[in-house]
Amino acid sequence: MAIPAVAVMVPMGLLFFISGFIVNVIQATCFIFVRPLSKNTYRRINRFVAELLWLELVWIVDWWAGVQPTTITLHPCATDVSHSGASLMLGTLSYTFFLLSSAKPYCKEGCYAMVHCKVMRLKSHTSHIAEGGGDRAQGLHRTVGSPLELVFGDGYSVIPKHQIKVFTDPATFQQMGKEHALVVSNHKSDIDWLRAGCLGSTLAVMKKSSKLLPVIGWSMWFSEYLFLERSWAKDERTLKLGLQRLKDYPLPFWLALFVEGTRFTQAKLLAAQEYAASTGLPVPRNVLIPRTKGFVTAVSHMRSFVPAIYDVTVAIPKSSPPPTMLRLFKGQSSVVHVHIKRHNMQDLPKTDDAVAQWCKDVFVAKDALLDKHKADDTFGDQHLQDSGRPLKSLVVVTIWAITIILGSIKFLQWSSLLSTWKGIAFSAVGLGIVTILMQILIQFSQSERSTPARQQR
């Protein structure tokens, strides 16, 4: 059931901004005192600290979205599992489901556990179960390729409401998170920037105004995100210096580069189609025209130390509304399909013009892939991989909540803040500021409020 945003915005805002300011203070302290002595030590500490912040956003999607009583079966595939949550880049590589508040992994046939006073078990079926009914031939053991169903003891089946289904080959899936990579994705949804930040070692190229966002933007700055003004005359030097700094990064990282330059909307698609028609370029149907200068610069500077490019295609199924920050806060469900294809960096052409054309060709192929997704409502030609619902986010938020609640009680007892009208007014102003900051965060994420990038002619 959807929850009114106002009922959760203030308590979540208090949790997020109080903990976020603590994280920012720790980051600033390490930046001043640790980084001058050892940049790599600072980066390792900062990764851990920043993750304490980003995992709160992961929790909103993975756990706050909850579960709904419905049935799902997965099409036959040697490694097919559905993933609940937003943090596809955080996923564990284990073959597990995490459901409800128990956060117990169910990875063996016939495994039982008590969840909300109901017994849940993992069943396998030797025949596909279509929506609305069908024969249910139960198997005593899971055979490779048989669909799975999660079932309560009283007959209810449950799946997480918010899902990200990751389609990629097993070899690519095994490499994810273990190597430096340049990530090139279409800019489809309002929470793409959230996906880019949900791994402590994931970086992104963002618009300059992003670093002004309280808590999140400041954490991005301390984490060495690259901020551009969308003017190549100003951004070329900034991008080159930022990429050069990553050469000695001590941990595997992904650098997310949204080469379309702005988030997808129908109005921007129409402008891209008109531009393509007037210049003889392939007319896009599902993506915007990539701006290749930044991509060419990234490849030329990262070719020597980054082994892979991950070509990511994001699609929203027809039956699902697009995910937004407001929907997440209200507990409303969404489904996102993500297709990942790995390219060896060394296989790319050597000249700048050829690299630029390679990028354009990737987006032409991406456009065709999205056409196929529109027709089939799935990236069904690839294996569906499980990246897991990270238990870490639940643990982190629980610890933050307990710490802040106990600290607030102690502070109120010490200060007697709520015993005077002046203290009550001060508290009301503080809650109003938190509400405004949450509204700013929501508006920042909305694609219709994003500004179009300049066309490169």
C-alpha cells in the first residue's frame, strides 16, 4: 500500500540529513588531515564512509519498498534469479533471495524459516506457471532451468515490489566489481544518478550544480566525482585532469558516463530526432544522440589502466511506472530492466574519430535493443542474473536510526528544548528546513526539470 509522502519525508529526512552531515564532517576531516599524508589511505577511508551514506538510499528502495502478495516465475535459464532493489552495482554474487524484514537468504531447496508468523519455503516447478493459473507440477529438487516460486505456507507467494532485473552473460557478471570500468548508459530514469552512487567505488561525471546538493553533493565532491558545466571549452581541461587523477585509484571503480548529456524525455527525443534528420544521422527512437567528445577523452585517458567498458541499457517494462524518488518515498513499486554488455577497452579503435563513431554505433545498437524490449517487454536473449538485496543497507540504517534516536533523546533531556515555546518554535523551523531539503532532493531527481545538453555540431 502506498504511503503518503509527507508521512515519511520528515522522519526519513531527519535520519538522512543528520547522518549525512556526520558523514560529511568525517569526510572533510579526513580530506584535511589524512589526504595530505596519503591520498590512497584517504580514498579507502572515504569509500567506507561514503558508503554509510549511500546505503541509506539503497535501503529506501531495497527495504522500504517492501513486498507485495503476488506470484512470479522466472523463465528457464541456467542462472535465472530476480533481484529486488536499486543497487545493481552493489550486488552480492551469491544465488539468494532476501525477503521482508528477516533478511534471510534462501538458497537451498526446501529451506524453511519463520517470517511474520508464516512459514516460507522455496519451491521448484517443472512446468512454467503463467499469470492467472496453470498446471503446477511440483518437483522435489530444483533442476537447472526450472522456474522458481517463493511461497508462504498458507499459499501466498511474495516478491519484492521494487525490482531491478539484470540481464548479462555469466562471465561479465563474475567480473562486475572486480575491475576498473567505464560505464556508458542511456539516461532513462530519474534515479540513474542514484544507481551511479550506490557503490562506494562507483564514480560519475555529473553536472556542476550537483555538488551543491546538501549532503549528497558534498559527499560526491569528497569522493572525486567529476563535475562539468556542459560547455566543452570549460569542461575539457576539468575532465582530463579528473581522469588523470583516477590513474592511481587503489580500489576497483566504475566511472559512469551518461554520454547523452541529459535525462531522457519525450520533448528531448523530439529535438534529437529533428537534429538527426537535419544532419543525416540515424534518427533515434528510444535514446538521445550521444555527445562523443567526453567519451573520446575518457577512452584516450583511461585506455592504459581501465580494461573494460560496460555498455548498460536501462528499460522500464510496459506494466511498470518509471521509478522516481517520490514514488520510492511513498513505497510505490517499480520494475527496471538492465542489460549489460562488456567490451574490452583494448578492442576499441585507436583514432579519436573512430572512437567517436564506435560510441554512436553503440547507441544505434542500444536503440534497436530497446525496440526489441518494447516488443517483448524483456531482454530475454540474455541470462537473468541475481545481484542480491544487500543486507548491509538494512544493518547500516538500523544502526544509524538507533544512534540518532538515542542521541536525540539525550539531547532533548539535556537541553529541555521542548519545554519552552522558543524551543518548540526552533524545532518546528528545523523540521521545516528538513522538509524543504527533501523537496529539493526530489525536484533535483525529476527528469522534466533537467536541462537539455547543448548539441555538438
